[in-house]
Amino acid sequence: MPEPIQAASADILRRQRQYRFVVVAIGALLVALGVIVIVVWIRQIQPILSVLPGFSGMALNTALCFALSGLGLICSVQTGQRSHMLAFLLFSLAAAMSGQRLIEIVFVGDQTQIIEHFLTGLIVEPAFTARIDSGMAPNTAVVFFVANLSLAFALSGREERAQLVQELVGYVVIGLGMAALAGYATRSEHGYQWGASIGMAVHTAAGLVLLGSATLARSWWVKPESSGRMPIWLPAVICLTGLFVDLYTPLGVANGILYVPLVLASLWFGNKNAPFSFAFACSVLVSLGFFAVDREGVGYWYEATNRAITIATLWLVALLVFYFLRNSSSLNAERIRFDSVTRNTPNAVIATNAQGVISLFNPAAEAMFGYAAKEAIGQNVRLLMPEPSHSQHDDYLDRYARTGEKHILGTTRSVSGRRKNGEVFPLDLSVSRLATDTTITFVGILRDITDRVAHEEQLKTMFGRLQAYTVDLERSNADLDEFAYIASHDLKEPLRGLHNHSRFLLEDYEKQLDEDGVRRLNRLVLLSQRMEKLVNDLLYFSRIGRQQLAVKRSDVNAIVRDVVSTMELYLEERHAQVKVEGRLPEIVCDALRLTEVYRNLITNAVKYNDKPEPLVTIGHIEHFTGNGGTSARDVFFVRDNGKGIPAEFHEDIFRIFKRLEKPKDSDDGTGAGLTFVRKIIARHEGDIWLESELGQGTTFYFTLGHNREDQHVTA
């Protein structure tokens, strides 16, 4: 995983652990607050219930809601389905109690407190209850109902929407709690008491601020990347300050100015919807500040207009901040992607400003040049150049700045670089120019081509050797042609003289010579004739490898029929028969050379056959699998029913002038026929091999082209 992504993941996990700790800690405080108040009710300690003499006390059902909400918060950040189910039940129970209280207030009146009277009747004496001006206030009921309902909704599985609702509710709850605290601080009962109903107790207000903070922390625990990069107390202080000033500024002039920083605080939050959440919370506080003071006549409408303009301004600022955060998020995503690419690319990436000062030096560049990024960044890029580029680089930048003349921009060039240890090495360099309204950045992509240059040098050396070999080969061919000329004229001429003079002696002096002399002269005639055949075969063999093939599409059936027809008399004299299995395909080959292949193979199959009626079979196999596991495609074969060839001679028979035995009925032949066959097939880029069984016969297989699928058969 790329390092930026790893760092981001580690940061998210760290922040998630922090938010979980905050939720658990605040949940424990809320539980402690609720339990303490319940114990106080049981022990009937009146000062603790009211905190401030003459003000409302915390109701028993309010304390119970604090305890249920705190336990629910603790369970909601635990792992396991059972913990989440318990948290959902606790939040639902608190929401049901506060919702029932809201129904009482709306339809019956705030003095009718069914659950409160029921609970206090179980654990408290009626006389003590009558002395306490308690009961869940309307604003307290609203906060508990909305907060617990949002927390229960968050556990329903719709994470994205639930997280946004939680965050919004958290801001509102904090705002209402702080409004109550501000009301107590300014002696303005409109801050903690709605109308003539029961007011919110001061410790209830403090508990609601904690509840709102825990709700926010839990929303950020679900999605840590949407949380703010500033402590939550800073916007809370701004909010409280704005409300204080608002309550002491009847015309509401200053409140708009002070709430704008609160909306701007959303710039430090990763969630693009944060400015709308802040704007909503500020709108609630502005409205609360308006309704907290009774006004009449022209002042009422003047201030109402002022507050409406303030709220519109806050939402306009929130909209601007939203677009800014969205664009910043896109730019940040692009930056992360670019950073990931540059850090993980195998090529060195170096960026400089217009003066050549390095501003980016990726890990591949560190490995290539030997400098750490902190050593290279801030240095001039000529640090990485050998002479003369080291001295000329600044002049090139100056010339480009004055004339715009491009030297390497937009192209890829092979240049030299200098490592930290002074080693000079070759590299490919591609430079592009990135310009904004105020800055110019040059980005260079570099690739070390040391290995490539070394391979190119090797190729040049090999090419030079190949040229030398070619010259030697051409000279050898010329020597061979010269030898062929000498052999065909100078060498054959003495042979003809020996042959002719031997015949002349036999014709003129046969009666004067004894029987041994005549025999020796006849032998001399035969040897000279054989020597001439050997010379002719040697010349022919040399020409096979040098003459070009006259390849064209040919019908192998026609080639075989032509060979058999020309050998008809030879086959009849030896009672031999040639049989073709199936139809032979059409192929691209030199038909004349292939005719020689079949003539030599058929001749050998008949000449060295010990059967009274030799049989030669010719055919074609599309997919061949041999006895040794060899395989090939498009294989031709010539099979005989002769005596067979021992395995140790399967290679020797292809050597020139090598004969395993002399045919019993003829003195013809030089032992070069199979050598010619192999040479012709090799010129067709094919292979030839054989399989033989003593006493049963031999089969020669050959291919024309690279169709063999293994290398076990000698080509």
C-alpha cells in the first residue's frame, strides 16, 4: 500500500480510537449524573436537585433519561450485535419517555406529569415532591427526544445519512444547552425557559451540552474523515460568545458578525455538509436570541428583518464554504493520487521552479542519484548533472526565459546524470512545463538506461563480429566456388585421362597382357569412374546449401507419381512395389528438390531390401507421436519392409559417403544419397528422423517447415 494511504489509514484509526474514548467518557459522566440525581431524589436532598436556590430542579425522569442515554452511548461504540441491540433499546426507551412528555405538554399541559408522578410516588414521599418545582421542561424533552431518536436511527444501518443527522442534531443539542447556560449566566429566563412552562435546570443544561458533544463524537467515530481538525470547544466558545452578545444586543446587529466565524469553523472539518450543520445551529441560536426578549411595535419588525438578513447571510456563507470544501476535497484527492503515483513509479520524478531549484524528489530519484529527498529539495538541479551540462544549465534557463526557445521540453532525450558518489551514468529525460498565473514548474521524468546502453554496446560488438563472420563466410563461399571450379575442371581432367588411357591400353595391348594385367586395368577404369562420381556428388552437395530454392505450391501426389514413373524399369527388375496411403497434401516447396528426396529414399528402400518382393509405402500424418514420445505435425513418411537399421547407425547413415553395406546386385552409388536428403529437408526448415525394427523394416519421417514440437530428434 502506498505510504500516503498507509499514513491516512493510520491517522483515521487513531482518531477513531480518540472519538470512541470521548463517547465512552461522556457516556459515563451522563450515567453518573443521572444516577447521582436519582440517589438524591431517593435521599431527598433538595439543594443538589436545584443547584441554584429559587430555580428549577432536575426531574426524576430527566435523570433517568440521562442514565439511559449515557448507557446507550457506551454500548453503541462497542463491537458486537448484542451491544448495538441493547443501545438501540436504551435510546428508544429514553426517546419514548421524552416523547410521552412532549405529548403531555402539547395536549394536556406541562403540569400534568404522569411518568414523573408515577416514579416519584414509588421512591419519594409526596410532601418532598410538592416542595420541588420539578418536571421535565419542554426544551429538555425536545432535546432528549431528538437526540435519542437520531442515535437510535444511527443504529438502523443507513450509515451515511445517519452520520449527517447525528452531526446536525449534536450541534443543535449543544446550542440549546449552551443557550440555557447563557440564560442562567445573563439572568435571562428566556434562555432556559420557554414561555411560562417549567425551566431547564442548570445541571440539566450542562448535561445536554455533554450529550450533544457525545453525539458529535459518535458521528465522527463512525466517519472519522468527516471530523474537524480543530477542538470542538473552539466553535462552542464562539457559539456561547455569540449568544451572550446577542442577548445583550436588542437590535441583533452584532450577532450576525459573531456567528459567521462559527460557520467558517466548518473549514476545518472534512465533511462537506458541515457548513450547513453549523448554519442550522446558528439559525436556531439567532432565532432563540430573538424570541428570548419581548419586543413590540416598530422595534419588533426592525429586529425581525435584521435577524432574517442575518440568517440568510449565514446560509450564504455556508454555501460558499460548501463549494470551497468540495473543490478542496477534489484537489486533495488529486494530490493524493499524484503523490501515490510519484512515490510508487519506477521512474525518477523531479520538479523544479523557473530558477531550477528542486521542489519534488520522489523515492525513485533517491534510489537513482543517492541523495535523500531532504538533501536534494532546495538545491539547484544542476547538482545532478555532470559537465558540461552542470555549467550550461543556468544559461539555458536564462535563454528560455528570454526567448522561449525549447531545447529539451516536450521531447525525450538521452543525457548523462551524476550520482552522489560522483558516478556518471546514462539516462532518458523527458521534461514538461506546468504554468499557472504566478509560477512555472518544470517536471522531469528520468529513467536509468545503464543496462540498456550496456546491452546496446553488446549488440554493437556482436553486430561487428557478425559482420566479420559474414565477410569470412562470403570469403569461404568464394573459396568453395573456386574449389568447385578447380574440382570440376582441373581435378576431373586427370581422372578422365586415367580413364581414357586405361581404355586405350585395354583396346591396344589386351592380347599382350596377361590375365592379371587386364584385371588391374579394368579395376583402374572402374576406380576412375567412381572417383568422378564422388567428385560430382561432393560438388552437388556444396551447391545444395548455396543455391536458392525455387519454392511454389506443389502437389506431393504428382511429385511421387513422377518419381515412380521414372523408376518404373528399376522397380520391375527388382520386383518392387511403391504404394501411397491416402492422399498427400499440397505444400509450398521446391518440387525438384523434393523429387530428389523421394527418389533417394525409394531407391535406398529397394536397394537395401532383403525381401524377394520389396514394398515401399509412402504417406502423410497430420499429428504424429513416435515411439520415444516425440510429436510433430504434418509429417511425411517412406516405409519399407527391408532388413532394418540398427539404432547405433541411425546417425551414421546421414554422413556423406557413409555406407553400412555394399548392395549385392550393384556397384553403383557413393553413399551420399541420405546426406543430400537431409540437406534438402534442412533447406526447407524441416527435420528428418527414422524408426526401424530389425527384420521388419525402416520408416523415414520428415517435415517441411518448423512443425516439430520437441527437440529430441536429430534435424
